[in-house]
Amino acid sequence: MKIKILMVCLGNICRSPLAEGILASKLDSEKFQVDSCGTSNYHIGEKPDRRSIETARKHGIDITNQRAAQFKVSDFDTYDFIYPMDQSNYNDIIKLARNNNDKEKVKLILNELTPNENLDVPDPYYGGEQGFEDVYNMLNNACDNIIKKL
Ligand code: 4NP
């Protein structure tokens, strides 16, 4: 059985597609499955934002095949680890948890980098290209720490 990891943001077009692409690029796909989704239904079926696509491409990662999906309760059964990008996403997922086992799967992604600080990956949607590069670097460092614990 593969270990399954789900990255979650609001729209599933900016942050979590990058997180999925970065972590998947570092893991053996025979042993691990990495996916992403959004807590909202705003962009279901869409490709990642062109700025996320371009930022990933600059770092040698192709995320053009990803399509946005919405988080669903059955994801608690499918995934071993669920990483929301910010506290709002965290709260929205926790509200859907059916029991403690579901809740224990959910960890704010930047707590893997800066434990217990509850920092958010800033939403780059309304900003410029640099915001996406900053998000890339945070997620790249967080993913390195996630891998150390797997
Ligand atoms: P994401 O960014 O959650 O990182 O994918 C957003 C994308 C779209 C919207 C909000 C955040 N939106 O409101 O459409």
C-alpha cells in the first residue's frame, strides 16, 4: 500500500498544486501518492494558476496535468497525511472530521518547518510573481522536513 499525502488550500490553483508538485518530485511514485485539493468549489476542473505553473517550471517541475478538486469527507479515509496551507483551510477541514483519527491526520504544513508557530503559507493569488517564488521556497523547505519524517 502506498503512503498517501494530500495538500490542501482554498482554490487548489495556487499553493497546494505547487506543494503537490514539489513533494511528488522528491518521492518514489511506486511508494507514495501525492495529491491536492481545495476547501472551496471555486475552481473545480481548472488547471493551476499560470503563475504557479511558471514557478514550478522554473524549478524543473511540471504541474500542467493537475486539475482542481474540492476536499471531501472520504479524503479522510483515502489519505494518511493531510496538509492544509493556512489556518482557515485547517479549520474548514477539521470541521468535517468525523472522529479523532480524522483530526490527527491534519497538520498545518508550515508547522513541519517551524513547529507550533501555526504560520500560514500566504495566499499569492492577488499578488505578483515574487509571491509565488516565496511560496515555492517555503513549501520546498517544508517538504524536505516532511520527507525526513516519512
Ligand atoms: P489558493 O489561492 O487557495 O492557493 O489556490 C486562491 C485561488 C483562488 C481564490 C482564492 C485563493 N479565489 O478566491 O478564487
